[in-house]
Amino acid sequence: MRYLEVCFHHPATDRHPMHQFVVDHMGYELATLLYRYQYAATEQAAVFHVTGPAEPYERVLSEHETVQERELLAW
């Protein structure tokens, strides 16, 4: 069986601040963009799967100026 594994590494200056939060903090193993839709030049929806502790992530997410609405599901 053949397979291909691809990894993209973005410099910190190109990362979204929430992605950078996952990179900078211990306990986070994975952040995957599952869905993204661009409504307008300044509005978009995104669904991420993040593996790690919910409380610190939710706190920083709620303080971020570009996040208008959010829903966090933890299990």
C-alpha cells in the first residue's frame, strides 16, 4: 500500500493567534481545521478540532478581538 504524509509548517507571523496558542502551550497535541467558509471579506466561519485542555483555550478564545461568536464542545 502506498501513502503520502504531508506536513505544512507556517511561520508564527502567518499563523492565526489561536493556532499560535496551541503551538506555544503544553498539553495541546493537535489543531485541525475541519471546515471553513468565507462569507465576506471580513467574515468567516471555521470549525476546528483541538486536542488539549478546554478551559485555557476557551478563555483565550473569548478574549480574542476577531472572534464574534463561538461554541466550544468538550468531551
